[in-house]
Amino acid sequence: MRIIFAGTPDFAAAALQALIAAGHEISLVLTQPDRPAGRGMKLKASPVKEVALAHGLTVAQPENLKTEAARQPIRDAAAEVMVVAAYGLILPEAVLALPPLGCVNIHASLLPRWRGAAPIHRAIEAGDAETGITLMQMDKGLDTGAMLTRAALPILDTDTTGSLHDKLAELGAREVVDLLPRLVAGEMAAVKQDDALATYAKKIGKDDARLDWRRPAVELDRQIRAFNPFPGAHALFAGEAIKIWRARPVAGAGQPGTVLAVGKDGLRVACGADSLDITEAQKPGGKRLPIAAFLAGSSIKTGDRLM
């Protein structure tokens, strides 16, 4: 099958690898322009571009797809379908109409729940019991297109956005490889989303990751896991932002933010309901450390307050 693939991060790279392995002809790969990264701020190719170049595929990196010139490579690719995964650019209606079988998006949620930019983060943060992958026919709306298939998986109490991302990337890759032959055969009946059930996964902002100790420990635990590995939940101590990477809810009460105990197994902090045992943390400019190593270089003691 002749395919155009559009995507940018690791999540999308997994799908591209699977499509290549399945023997599909990738006539064009669209990905975002190289961006400065690292301490030297040198231009870095996206994970999708790295996979494409490793397999000798044609790559285009337009800033947008608003002009005919930017869309010409898509016309020239003459593909039956475009597969899209976390591309990061809006596809105008003129682009959506080009492939005969349309544009199929791999979205990391069970639509219509968590339309938008950060579905994995928001599912964990909200305490959802499950999430999954939805393959949908793209339209001009934001993740509003008719659904072709959905596949669910549970969200474990230990899942972070990092771990769930990897599982969903693998699931999405499998699902799209399975879908395409059935799409060509006309076996897929797209199902309209119920807009009344839709929720929006807004983009992650810095303020989202600030811990509010007045909230219950179980909610803060979800927040910590939701923002691991990016951007990292944090609290203030002595005017410095400490990133908190792992914790577990435990029994215990006190003024919210108060350090109840300091030990090798955890740093216990009172919350609005119950407490959190912090088990991995990071100082500004430092490394992520198990709590015993973190505390060895910290002045935090019982009775102190985290803000």
C-alpha cells in the first residue's frame, strides 16, 4: 500500500517503523522542521525524520501546509492514504481531501474522551481506569473525526506518562498496521463521535506541575505520575523548586506541606487528606535521585514546610 506518513516525536516513530516493517510503500514522510536542542542548541532532527532517513525515505519539513507549494509534495507522492501521528501541524481541508482513502490519525486516548494535545497526561491526572488508541478519519476539527477502531488498555497505579506513552505507542503501531488492509478492502465502518461525551486534554503548562499540598495525597500522586517525565511536578523549599518524580500515598495527617518524617525509605509530607512518601526527587541543577541520596545532600528535616 502506498502511504504518506506525517508525524514528529517518538510516539509517531514507532508507527512509522511498524508500517515499514509491514512492507508498505512510504512515498513521503512529513515531519516538523529541525529544532534547536541540547546544551549547544544545535538543530536536531525529529525521531520520525531519523527513522525515515535510516530507511532512505523522502522527507518534507514544511513550516505549515497553507500554500500550494507546501502541498505539492503531497500531491506528487500519489498515496492512497495518509497516516498521521502527533504531527504537530494542522492539516488544512485541502490536504485532508488529497488521499483517496483520507487521512487516518493515531490518537492516544479513547475518543471522544481527551481530545487535544496532552491525552496521556490528562488521563493519568484525572484518575482514569483505562485509556487506549483511537484510529479516526481526520476532519477539520480537533480530534473530532469519525472513529475507525479503538483499542483499550488499563492505567496501572504505577504508570507514569512515560511508561504509558511507550505502551500506547506500541499499541498504536500494531493497530494501524492491522487497520490499513481492512480500510482498503472497505471493511471499516467509521462511527461518529458523541460530542456530548467529549473532554479536552489541554496543553501542559508550567503551573500545572506545581503541587498544592491542600489536595488529597491520591490526587497529588496522580499529578506526579502524570508529569513524569515532562515537565516534572515540583514544590518549593527554601525558595528553590524541587522536582518530585515518584511518591506513594500513605496514611498520616498534619498541616498540608509539613514534613512529617525523614528517612531512607521516603520523605513524608502531609496533604489535604493523608500524606505522600516521596521516593525520588531532584534539586535544581542536580540529577534525579532516590530519596536517601537526595536527603544526604539536603537540609530538609521533620517539621519543615514544602510550599
